[in-house]
Amino acid sequence: MGVKTVFRGEKMKKIIASVVGLMLAGGVAATTASAVESQFGGYWRTRFIFEDNLRGGTPATAGVQANDDTGSRYVTDTRTRLYYTAKFSDDLKFVNKFEFNTTWGDANGGDIGADGTGNWRIKNSYVDFNLGMMNTKVGIQNAKIARGFVFSDDFSGVVLAPDFGAVKIPFLYAAAVDEQARGNHLGDTHLFSVMPTFKVGDSVVLTPHFTYLAETGQETSLDGDTFWLGIDADLKMDAVSAWGTAIYNFGQIGAGEDISAWLVAAGASVNIFHTQAFYATGDDDAADSDHDEYQTAPGEEYYWSEIMGLGIFDDGPSNGSPGDIITNIAAFNGGVTFKPMNKLTCNFDAWYAFLAEDNANGDSDLGLELDGVVTYSLLDDLSADFIFAYLFAGDATGDEDVIEAGMRLSLKF
């Protein structure tokens, strides 16, 4: 998230507000600066990435070895995000976030001549207002449920969040698929969630959550009612912090096929040391009609290690790993974070992961991964991350070890 900068000069505010207004309204004049406070911010980064055997090669099937030597890959890409907020008062604002991406050398802005047009994205565009104790957000926005184990993404919908002081009760509605809007007959998919937050003293926060995914379609296989019932717990005390999440996943999908699955996760940090672990069930018998594997909702996203869990470069997980879509996996982590000098931060982590249930070849070991990230602050708002990750491949990954390395140069404003 970029740090928002407020332009207070009246002349400058009018100029910038007018330009943004033209962008947003396609030529309609912007509201004058005297009516709103225009806030601007953003984020820019360029990544220089080297990969070896990350793409996984041949899929793991009976009689075929997964992760054949896929060779090396070099890629450089750039991302820019621009944020504009029209703040009318402390109780009303209009938020917009835009993004465009380019891979160096591609035909959409990364080649000679640049002039890319097809990669412009609207990430967020919503109104945020307060009526008494009720905060409401309507439009294209972002939200997270259960740390991302259920949902963490942008979406079109509504979030209602009444604030009772020590208790907050956000309610979320997200439209995942609308058959009328898409002009097809595949059906509708709607996500509903309630996530009350309770403060217990000064150190503990509890967040029980209930999420419902409704899927309807003309085909029986598209119908489903999937539920996630869980709780998040967070503890913060001086040099010690800890968190935990537990989720029971149930419902029916397809032709009345029952879901009975669960996920648990926990983590802690003490001084320079940190650790975490998570376990999500897999299907113990593919031949039966029951679904014991933890179900993933549209928008689930939980990044963990660099290679198996996407990490900073997020260029796809190694072969066999579910990546950021957590299901049928157990993972364990230990690491350290320390600052040897004022502008330098070092993170070193070890991850071990395996599949909760064997794959089709009877393998489960994904491997041991070692990650290192060294961050140096070049200037107040400009930093460089140097990343190196090595995965000692397990049987479920394949014969070839995986390497990912490179640098990210990033700017927040």
C-alpha cells in the first residue's frame, strides 16, 4: 500500500484534480479542489528474476517422472500502481486504485517504442462513508477473511461494518460470478461472510468468522453450498506476538456430495525469531463421493515460502505444491529477522512441506526450502530486496531441485 500524499497548494490541487477527473470521467470536468481534498499515492516496483526448474516440467502421472529439467528462465517486469482518493469529509471519501504491468521485451509496452495499452487495470473503485456507527464500502474493493485461508482479493460488492467500540461486526458480500452480467448460463456464485472482532483486554483480539459460498447453475455439477466456520486469535505483548486460526469446512457440492474438511494454522514471533505452521486436509479416498479436502473459495490467497508458496516473485509455485491456494498440505517454518544496521534488514527462513494425502504416484514429500531476503533502504522511500531461494525437491516435486533468485527495486509514495 502506498503512503498517501496530500497536495495542499490550492493551485496544484486544482491542476491534479482536473487531470484525474478527466481520466475517471472520460472528459467530464473534475470537482473543484475547494469541494474535496485530493489525496494521491502509489507504488512502483521492478523485479529482476532468475528461475531454474520452477515451472515443474511434466505433470506427475503414473509412469512419468514429474519435474524434469526445465532449464533456466530470466525475466524482468515492472508494475505501477496509482492511487487517488477524493475526500469530501471525515465521513465520506471516494477511493480509486489503478495498476498497469509490463514484462520487459513483451509486445504490450515492454518493447522498443513502449506505448502499451492492454494492461491497464482498475484495482479498486468504491465509496467509503460513515452513517453514525456504521461504516459502508460499496464498489470494487479489497478484503481478507481468515488471513487469506478463506479469501483475500479484490471484488465487487459491499462491506458493512458497525463499530461498537470493543466489538466490530463487518459483513461482506462479494459477487464472484453473475450469469446475467457475463451473458452466459453457467450460473451465479455469491460469497457472504460475517467477521465480528472482539478485543479482550489490551493484548488479545478474537475474530470468529462464518462464510457462505452459494453456487447455482443449470448443471447439477455447478450447484453447491459451501461453508467455512472458524476463528482467528491474535496475541500481542511487548517482544512476543502469536496468532492462530482454526476452520471447519462443510456443505454440499455437485450431486449432493458432502464436504467435511478442516484447516489449522498458527504462528509466533519472539524477538528476532519467528515460526509458523499450517495443515489443510486432503481427500483420503478419491473413489468415494465425500470431499475431505479443504475447499478453496474464489479469491483464496495465502503466500508463504518463496518457491512453494509464491513469495515475493509470485511467478507460480513449484511442481506439486498448491501455492497460495492452501489445500491438501502441511507446512512448517522457522526463521529469523534482524537489522545489522539502520538501513539493512535480513530475513532467513526454512520451510518443510508435504501433501496431507499422497498424490497419484503415492508421493507426498514436497521438500525442504531455504529462503533469504536482504532489504536495503537506498533512500527514504526507495528500497532494494535481494532474494535467493533453494528448494531441495521431495518426491512429490520431482528429481530436480528448484532455484529462484533476483532483486526487487520498489518505491512507495
